[in-house]
Amino acid sequence: GKKGYSRTTKNWTLVPWYDDYPFTSPVGSFMANPWGLYDMGGNVWQWCADGYDKYQEGYIKDPKDRDNAVRRVLRGGSWCDVPRNCRSARRDDLSPAGRLNDLGFRVVLRFPARTR
């Protein structure tokens, strides 16, 4: 059966990082998180369009101009990270010319807003 999802490190047997897959796992192999989202962290790092910059004090909508960014944001951790790094809030960076065997991207389809 599918393993559960946990937001804590209390019981790692419930989270998908200790599974039968030595590297990546097929999409949807594990239960959705509490918000109904699948595979948000821990399978492969997710390549983001946002330019990377270190966090500053306070809120910044887009920390760096993505068209001229030297480095891009990576999110989520991967199969080769320690479990505490496999979360959607985990953030790192990589040059656009960089290559990793644990890097991917998420395809997103934006639906128009519903009108009542």
C-alpha cells in the first residue's frame, strides 16, 4: 500500500523517503499531503523560473530579475538528500548551465478563475 505523509521527523517510517525506490519514484507513488498535493518534495529538486538571491530582511516578491539572473531557484530537495531537507520550503540555487541527476521540473497548468 501507499505510505502516509508526515510533516515531522518523529516517525520516518511513515514518509516516502524510505521506500522501495533507490532513486526517483513514479509520480503519485505516495499519498497526497494534507493539502491534497502529490510529490511536492523529496523526489527530485524542482527547477524554478525565479532568479536566486539570498533572503533579505522582510518580504520581497521576486528577489531577482529572472531574465537576467545568474542563478535559479531550486525547491523541494531530492531522493539523495537527508529527510529534513525534503520539503517544499527547502530552497537552493544552481547556474542555468548546471546539471544534476536529481533535478527536474513541475509542469503547471493554470486554470482561469471561476466566476460565480
